[in-house]
Amino acid sequence: MPLHGARPVGYLRARLSPPAKSLMPDFAIPEQVRPEDSHVGRRQPRIEDRSLLRGEGGFVDDVPVKKGTLHAAFVRSPHAHAEIVAIDASAALAMPGVFAVVTGTDMAAETDPMIVGFENPIDYYGLAVDKVRYVGEPVVAVAATDRYRAEDAADLIKVTYNVLPATVDPVAACAPDAPILHPRSDSNCVSKRHFVHGDPDTAFAEAERTTDLTIRYPRNSITPMETYAVVAEASSETGGFDVLSNFQGPFSVHTVMALALRIRTAALRHRSPKNSGGSFGSKLVIFPYIVVLCVLARKARRPVKWIEDRLEHLSASSVAPNRVTKVEAAYRSDGTVTGLRLTHWDDHGAYLRAPMPAPIYRMHGVSTNGYFIRHLEVTNHIVMTNKCPTGAVRGFGGPQLYFAVERMMQRVAVLTGQDPLAVIRRNLIAADQFPYKAIAGSLLDSGDYRRTVDEAVEQGDLAALKKRRDAARAEGRLYGIGYAACVEPSQSNMGYISTVKTGLERERAGPKDGAVASVTVSVDALGSVNVIGDSVPQGQGHQTALAQIVADRLGLTPDDVVVALDTDTAKDGWSIAAGNYSCRFAPASASAAHQAATRVREKMARIAAANLNVPVAEVEFTDGKIHAANNPDNAIPFYRIGGLAHWSPSSLPDDVEPGIRETAMWNAPELTPTTAKDEINTSLAYGFGFDFCGVEVDPATGVVTVDQYVSAHDCGTILNPGLAEGQIRGSWASAYGATFLEEFRYEDDGTFRSGTFAEYLVPTAAELPEIRLVHPTPHPSPYTRLGAKGIAEGNQYTTPVCVANAVADALGVEDIELPLKPARVLAWMEADEPPPSAAVAPDGEAGEPGRPTIDGSGEMQVPAPPQQVWAMLLDPERMARIVPGCERLEAAGDNSFTGAVVLGAGPVRGRFEARIDLTDLEAPRRARLVGAADGPLGSSRGSGEFELVAQDGGTLVRYRYAVELSGKVAAVGGRMVRGAARQLIDRFLRSLIREAGGNAEPEAAGGLSGRLKRLVGGRA
Amino acid sequence: MKPAPFDYVRADSVEEAVSVLAEHGDEARVLAGGQSLMPMLNMRLVRPEVLVDIGGLPELAHIEDEGDTVAVGAAVTQGDLADWPELGTALPVVAAALPHVGHFQTRNRGTVCGSICHADPSSELPLCLALLGGEVELHSAHGVRTVPADEFQRGVLTTAKEPDELAVRARLPKAQDGERFAFLEFQHRHGDFAVVAVAAKRSGDSVSLAVGGVADRPEVCRWDTLPGDAVEDALNDLAWTLGGGDDIHATARHRRQLVRHLGKRAIDATAADGAGA
């Protein structure tokens, strides 16, 4: 897999010859058309693809904007944590083409903090106010006539910072001595809730056995092709704003924006275009940018457009919270788990943005997964750290939870000496227990989990996989099998977020529940059918599925139905749950479409009944005709009845209104508020997934290769097998990334390392192993109109922990941390590394993981006595000649210098404002330097020591340095900064030698060539 | 991600390109395929006053078989070289390495000399140049000079090319009878910069191994003789000598392990009975 050396020579010519066989996998999910439908259940090709595959999609950037529209750019923080001392935008404002600059101070004056679902100590305005709290945080927004000028202007804005210590680990951030992010709180743990369901104390006290495991789930996201895009304009008519963006919902956040902007909600007109280039949750927290852009547009008195670039997206848009979980299980020696304790530290980065901290509460009701466990204790710490704030990411709290629970099931199997599959089966809820009220409140609607497992084992041929494992192990290879089960929630209860509040706080705030979905179906004067809805698709194929559903209700074909899913809050039917998230479409939007189309059908049936002279109950819709059920010849074309409602209202039955336009606002009564005992039915429908896989670990490289992966998902009624399969395969791809490659890396001081796609690695088609899909017997939901449940998130839940369990099985280790980078896996194998022979001194400059520091040491002979070298080092004029790239250097008090230097490696260079202080002076023997440099490329803090020793008529300079680098170069140049720093130090020292009158020809690569020659020479 | 302002000159000849470089020196950058330069420009990591575009110069678009060497002009793309029919026999190690250089889309724009001049410590083409002991021909207003590979790449993104010089061609020695080569690399995804890349050459008793991705530039170790039972110890010492640090893609220890593992496989593959790479 990642080791690509073994490619056959034929690969070279691969691009010239077609592949031997089609790369398209066979479809795994069969068509299944129910008797009452003719299109739902079919593999209807996607209507969307007619335009998307021709490059005719309509994304925000395709929408024409008004003449004079400006473009925005942001000044962003290079620091993880710092006070903002001053912002000077005068040079930017003086630039031609620059219209407005907005700072955090402006935001605090003109807007209110953006609210979150519970009382908290955080004032969040979209731009940093007084302090920055993560690398990449927007500090200043600037609007200019084009993006180039806007970025030029942003470069001219000078922000002065006072750097503060940062905290990045969610557990350490809760310690009393941790740096505090938000001054209104004395702890970075801004919410702690403790839940007891059943009697966990007794369950643990009386347990035959107990065990615990601590897991650390990494920080990742799923990165859409299209980034954030906003066009905002102030409206004189309403005093509000008109906004076009690719915001994905939930539209509850529309109220958050309007409140922040201090306007009526109706005066915030938000439109979303026809297409959105993927989101996977990320386009929820575009809303702070919308608020900032509105303020910027009002100040500039022109519309302002902003397309987020990839650097901005990766450092500062939205990530899933990383989480530390201590999971404890009480269990019997037969593997039956009787109690579970979960202590979560959920790391939300620098700010909470609505609806955070939702992910952990969205999964609360299913904390026991699909298992019959009646005693549960959960403690949730919501923690602030100096990292990018969080948002929605496909899976929304599930990957973190299930990683803990399913790793524990594997541990229980190991500790009881059983097959993990047997432990999973034993604990699963039985078929006759549905609908099953989980102990934390989820009402699991339908399923037969053991049957799904059995079907996956049978059809996925686990027996053959076990043989492959046994054969591999017989050869001494490291092979393991992993299993994972998951309950897949869909259609979130808008009330679950209130579980973060105490019962008393909930009582004060009033009830919150439900998840209203809206679809409008209309029939025009010539009988054409139009559908609009609030599902805000991002590529999933909603148009196709809605056309199938409505066509079935009205006896038409999907091609007879035109579905328009761009949205306009001023004109559409919508409620707070509108949007595209948490597998909402299949249960909610599909039900709303079914309901709206049914109302249209009922109305048309009444009009037709009068024309056909039959009772309404006997009217049927088939093949574009409306006819009597028992006499198909007694028929009237669909378009005639549609037309009648428009052309001749007087011919309609007395109680029928003219026109045909029905809006369904669909909700399910099962979505009730959090109870006084903190039980919450977090979602409406719950699918079930079960995966198993075989992996092999290469002991030489640490590479984990997926040998086979089998995945089964019961999502009830399948609306369109092609769309469902697309979701499973897509989820597999993103889950594969989370498992093997994707992680936002921060150093201990908050330095951000994953600024581009060369650092944040996303799997491509070349990395993805084939997945074997099993289609188990479906168990439709009794609570949704078509019995459909969500299917888009299943592999986010199962894949990371299924693979982790397989690696644990292969290596016999307990602590598995994602992503499975080979270097990490190699360390788990604990093989002793051969030491170097005596002739070879190890390079002393290898760093330690988690340390942001570039450090080194060395010595060099300078041909001048110590007194003279000392004088040089303290003389700004001579130092200006010695320091590479020095443009200016002046004394700033005793033993302090300020200046400007151009630093870099090769063509990568930036001008830095620098300050150096010499301390602990012992003339002419030693001193300590402390320095700082700031510029557009980033920010650097460093210290060093040097010692001058008289030797051979000259001076031996011994030096040590440690440099920390944050900001842009640290985020995008991680591979090379260490070497670049070495190079700079080397240049400085050689320049020092030359200044002292010596001859110091630069030696390539820090003298390594010499060491290599000695290495070979010693051997020859 | 928009570049700072710059002037753009599309050179009509090497002379013109060289004269622009003579005029602007360090403030000018040469643009050929742009696969490294354009992202750096857009990220404002590089802010030249002038870009000199040599990508369209026909005089630089040639691959020439010079007998013992192959001269690759500065406008020859990595894709052009991969498609050169003689590549497999003339430069088998380059043929093996090229599929690892980015993706075929980037190879269709990125040039061979551009990659060599960019001097990324993990790049495959500088590694091949180092292993083969090739050279780079530099032109300036002062004349022409040729710099051997060992002296050309000096460190991270840094070469011996002066600001007023244009790399006009790279020369790569052709495989001689009896020489055997291998190339292997470890990367997280196909097309990524190598975590560790190795290229091996066996000529008679002597074995050379070039290692990229570890030190600040590709380093070549040449053993006059390297019996099979000495390979592992030799590679272990090499791994410790090269050093290498931790970054977000790998640890120093992982890199040492990869030097030992890939080095062994590559050297074994060059043995007379080896399978080749």
C-alpha cells in the first residue's frame, strides 16, 4: 500500500493503455421496490449528475455578483495564545482599492457575542477581541476591489502581540495551573455534567470483573472540495443583510446570526445556491464568517465576497473535537457487560460555536451502543484549548464514542479468553426487544442486530478470512481480525443539545424537541410538478430521491418532477432544523416529501373524483393518469386536473382552494425533550452497522495493510440503492482517512502543523482498498414515512475502531491510537533497534514528538581572540554585517538590539522585525541570547547560549540554540524548518568567522558529507 | 492564497532570460513548470519582483543523447522524460523513480531541471542526479559553468546556483554495461514527497546508495566493496549517520528503520541474482 517501490514496470506505461478490467465495483445493494411504489427503491441515475458531470453546477462562485462587489481577506493569528497589544491598519487603509477594515473591537461594538446553547463564559465575535486563542484565528477583515489587493492590504496590517503560554491537551487544560483561555472562567472546562442511568455503582461493586481503558481520539475533519463561500450585502430596506453562502444548516443558527447582528431574524435573508461542493459537516460553522462579512459590507457600503482558501480552511474552519475517554466496564466471565462508565474530555478548541458541544450530546442516548447494558455513568468535560474551534464532521460524536466502547468490547473478549465476535453477539439487544429504550434514553426503533451480524459473517465469508489469518500466522506474519458494531442514529432531535444543561436550567429555558422538515410540492397550470425543500444538499443526490418519492405518490416518473433545492429564507418554508446534517434526509426530508405529495394527491383526488364520478377513496394515480380504481378507462390526464385548479377555480368542488401547492412541515412525535432524569431520545431512527476486517502489519516498516474489509448496514427502506451505496463507499473513504492518515497536528505550545494537503493527508483512490459490502435484511423504521433511516455516517463509526481492533489483535497490544501512521505502529512493536557501531556518533539533533523546538548545538573555531569576538558580538554595526539577511540593526538599550532581517531557505524568504536581548553576560566568556522575530511568514521565539574559549590563538565558539516557530511556515513547511534553521545558524557562524578575518567556505549540508566519507573510509 | 505583485517576463531566448536574471539577481525567479513555485508564490512564501518564464523556450525542450550522458533541457517536463523511448535503457533508475514524482498531472507541467533546482530534500530527481553523479549546466551573463551534483544541492531548498544563473540543462550519466540500479521509496500516499527514498547502483564490486528524505539533501554513500554479510551493518551505521528528525510524517527512528529496510532491498535488488526494482 503506502510502500510503492514494488510497482511493476508496466506501471510506467499505465497512462497509455486502458486498465485490464473496469475499476467500477459491482453494485452490492440490490434494487428493492415496495408494492406501493414504482420508483422508490430503484437505482435511478442521479438527476444532479446531468449538470455536475458537464461542469454546469451552480456553486456560490458561479453566481454573478453586483457590480462593485468587494473581496475580503483576513489577517490571522500566527500565535496559539497571545494578547493583542495593538492593531495598525493605517497603511492598508491608505492603499488604493481598499474600502474597509474591521477588527475585533469593531465587532464587539457593533455585534453581540454569538450565543451557544447554554450559559458559558465565552464571548465569541468571529474576530479575535483582546486575545487570540489559536493559530489561524481571524484578527482583522479587510475589503478591497479584488482578492489580490485584499491580501496585499492584509499584509500591511501590523498586529502587535504579547505571546502567552498555550494549552493543547484536553486533560491537562483542566488542571488548575493551565493557562486560562477565557478570563470570565477560572477553568478551561466550561461545562461538566455527570449522568447516572440505572445503578452503575452497584453494577461495578457487584461485578465479577472490571477493567478500564483510556483512549485518545485524534482531531480530524473531512475536507470538502469547495471551501466556505459568502457574499454579504447590507440592506437599506430592512436594516438587515442579504447573504448568499454555502451554509449547510441547521437553520437554528440563522437566529444566532441575526441576534449577533442585532437585527430581526426576518431581516437576515439567507440564500444558498443550487450546489454545494461537499461539506461533511464543515459548512455549519461558516456562520461566524457570515456575521463578520455582514459587518464588513455595512462598513464598506458595498457587497463583499469571500471564498475561503485551503490554508484558511485547514487551519481555521471546522474540525471534529478530539477526545480523551476513560472507559470502564463491569462484566461477567462469560463476556456479558453489565455496566459501563464513560469519562469524556471533549476538546473543542478555542471557542464554542453553536450548536457545539453537540456531538457528545447527540450520541448520549446511545452511549451503550447496540448493547443490552442497563447501568451507565457518563461524565462529560467540555474543554477549551488553544486549537481551532470545532464544528460538525460526518459521524458527529459517534467515532469518538464507539472507538471507546468497541475497543472495550475487544478488551473484554481478550480478558475473558473469548472470540470478540461472541462477546459482541452476546451483548447485542435481542430482536424481540424492539422498540428498545436504551438506558440513556434513545428509543431504538427497529432491527435484528444479531441477524445482521450473522448475515455479514455468512455473506462476507468470515470463515475464509479466518483461514487467511491462520495461514499468515503460521508463516509468522502479523495478522489480526477486528470487529465493530454500531447503532447509526439519524434525524437529530433538536432537543438533545439541552442535555448539556441541568434539569433546572432546562425548565427555565422551556422545552426543546423535534426536528421539523419542510418540503413543498406544487402542480402548475400545465400539470408540471415542482418540488422545493429545506434539505440543502451538498452532493448527496437529494433531487433524485425527492423526485422518486413524489413521482410515486402522483403516478408520474421522476423526470416529470422538477426539484429545486436552493434555499431562500425569505420565501421558503423552513424551520430551525432545516439543513443537511446528521443523516437527516432519509428519515426527515423523505417523510416531508411523502407527506406534501400525499396532500397534493388527496387534493387532486378530490377534484378528479368529481370529474370521474367516483368516491375520492376510489381514485388512483397511474402513468400520468388519474383514474377510477376498478375502471382504468374512467380516467383523466394528470395535467388536466392540475390545470383545472389554476384555469377554472369555479369548477372545483366547493371546499377545494384554487391552485395546488402543499407545504408539509413534518415532525415525529417520538422526538421528545430531555427528561428530568436526563434521558434523551437523541435521534428518530437508528440503523445498525457491523463490520469486520483482516489486517496485516509489516514489522519492517510499521505499515498496516487492510487485507479484507466487510461492511454491512441495515438502514431500513432504501430509497435509491445507488445513492445509499455511494454514501457507504464515501463514508468508507473518509473513515479510512481518519484511520490511517488524517490528523490536525498541534505541538505542545499550540503550533499548528497541518496547513496544506501535503501535511493533512487525505486518501485518494490510489490508497483506498476495496470494501466488500453486505446487504443485510432491512428493518424499516416504524417512525418515518417510508421506513428509511440514515446511511451516510456508518463507516465513520465502525471503520476506525474495527481496524484498531484488528491491529490490537495482530500485535497483542492494548493502546491503539489513530491515525495508524507507520512510525507509531513501529513503536508499538517494541523491537530493539540495532545501535550504531562505535565509529558512528548519532546525530544529536533529532527532536522529540510534541516539541515545537528546533534545537541544535555545535562548535566552531574563529580566528580571533575571545575579547575581539566578544566585541564583535556586542557591536550592532558589525553584527549587522554578520547576521545573514540583516537590513538594519540598532542598539535598543543595554545589550538589546532591534532590527529587520530577511530570513529563509532558498527562495522562501520573509522580512522579520527582530529583537535580541543578551543576558547573563560574563565578558568575554559567555552570554545568553533571547530573541523574537515576527513577519508575514510567521513568528519565532528563540534562545541560545554561547561560550568563547581561547584556543590555538583564536576562539572556539561553542553554541546551543532552541528556536520555536509558529504561523505560516510552521504550518506548511514542517518537513524543512529544522534543516532551514540549521542552515541559517551555519551561515551566521561562517559569517562571524569571515568578519574575524578567517576563511570559512560554506560546506554543503552541515558537514554531513565529511561524516559519510569517514563512515565509508572506516570500513574500506 | 494570491501572490504578491510581480512582473512577468516570458523569455524568447536563453540570452533574454539570462539578461533579466543579470538585471534583477536575487529578486527574480525562474518559472518553468511552476509545480513548486506557483504554490509558494500563492502562499506568499516567495515574493520575487520578476518571474522569468522559460517554459516555452524550444531550445530548452530537448532530451539529447550525448553518448555517455543524457542532457535534459530546462523546459523538459518530467512527463516528457518518462515518455522518452530510450529512458529505460539509458537511465533505468530515473525510469523507476519518475512514477513517484508527484502525479502524472503534475509531471505534465513540472520540469526535471525545476525539480533539481528546487532542491527539496525528499525529491526523487535530485536523488537520481546525486546517485548518478550528474551535473547541472548554468548560464549567466558571465558565461557558462558546470557544477557536479555533489556540489550543486547544498541543503534545504538551497543550491550552488547564483541568483543571476539559469540552469539550462542537467546531465545524467547513462547506465554502462554491467551496472545495475534500483529505486525504492516510502511515502504515505502515492505521489507524496518521500518519507525516505533510496536509489542504489552496483558497478563491479562497488555499491552506491543515495538516500533522500533524511538529511538536508540527498546523500550518497559509496562502498568500494560491500559483501552481502556486511550490508546490514553498513546500512545501520549509514542510518545513524544520516540522522534525520521527527516531523509530522515520521520519526527519526522510523526514518532510520526505513534506511535500513529500503537500503537492504535496493542493494539486494542490484545484486546479479536480484530481481531488480
